[in-house]
Amino acid sequence: MQVLPKEIWGEIGMAISFLGREICRPQPKCEECPINEVCNYYNTVFKKDPI
């Protein structure tokens, strides 16, 4: 809420809900996710540290 303008809060809520249904579950499609760089799950489980 601190990052997004109040005018789009209603729309963004639906977008995040859709993202959760279509990308995150039942099997995560992390590579396809548009917000994977800020996702804690992606960054701790899927993202590999460079060697």
C-alpha cells in the first residue's frame, strides 16, 4: 500500500488474487511470475546463488 497509488488499490487486489490462483498454485510457476524478483518464496527456494 505504501508503494502503490490509492486509486488502483481495488484493481491491484484483484490482480494479486488472480496471480495467486494462476501462477502460485497448485504448483508454482515461478519462472513465469512477473513479480518473482520480490517474492520471498522464489528467492529462497528457486533462485540459485551464482557460483
